Amino acid sequence: MRLAYSMVLSFAAGILPAFSTAQAATRELPYEIARIIEEDSSRAIDRFGRIMTGISADGTISEMAIRRREMVEDASQRARRLSALLALDLDNDGQVIDREITASFEAASTRDRRELLVLTAAADKDRNNIITFEEMRLAAAESVRGNRRSARDMSFAYDMLVFDLDNSGDVTMREMMEAVERFSPKCSCVE
């Protein structure tokens, strides 16, 4: 049985005057967002605020801003992976051969050795003991898939777009705080 949180906004009471009566009388809050607000609304504001400032300096989020942040994080992760592979290219010829892997392995600490084995095994797609630049590039691109460091924060950020009280496409810190304060007494568990 999956529980869902439902937020009922009363237009008659003027709770959210920015919404027209033509809009739906109920607004669904994503489960995790509602759960966090229900636990402690002041902590929710703090948590959501940190996520929002992690996406844009002024804390205003939009679907486009979230997507740009995801692209920047993906590019940074690809660059780190590619950099790690290029660091194994000791003779700077654009490919990593067995001898270079062995030399790097011998110089590495125990923890780094495990990482090195995983990194090189994943990169050498054709299993010929030579990692070409193209294989390095592909391994770097694959490292991003399903391995985003802050995927949960980004998921929350997309969910927080429900706080767009004026339907402008942007959620400001002020809107988020106002929405959390208004939603907090109204969160209830329904089946």
C-alpha cells in the first residue's frame, strides 16, 4: 500500500490568491516533499533552501535552471573520469597500455589500486589491454549515467517546482518559504 500526501488549498479562505478558481482546487505535493514539510516545516525550509542555492546563486529555481545545473554536474563528472584515465597515459601518446597500468598500479595505494582496476576494466571495452582515447572518452561519458552525486537533490528540485505560487515558471526563496508555511498545516496522509 503506497501512501500519498494530498494538499487541499481552500480558495474560499483566500489561502493562495494567486491561483484562479479555474485552476484545480487541489494541488498534489510530491510524497517526499510533503513528508519533509510534515516532519518539521522550519527544517524543510532550510533543506529546500540549500538545494535551491545549490542550483542558482540567488536561490531561484526553474526547470531550465535545474537542467543546466545537471548538465554542469555531468560535465564535471565526465572531466574527472577522463582526467583520471589520462593520468595513466604516462608517455602522453593518447593511449594507455599494459605497462603504464602496471606502473601506475605499483605506485598506487591499496585503495587507489581497487579504483584503478575498476577504472581500467571499465574503459578497455575491446579487452585488448590498450585503452585508446576514444575508449577513455566513452568510459567518461558512461560514468555519468545513473551515477549523479546529487540526483536526489535534483529530484527534490524538480518536485519543488510545485511551489511556483504565481505560475511564473520560477520558484523564488520567498515563494518556497510561503508555500511551505501554507502547506505545512494542511499535509495529511491519504490512501
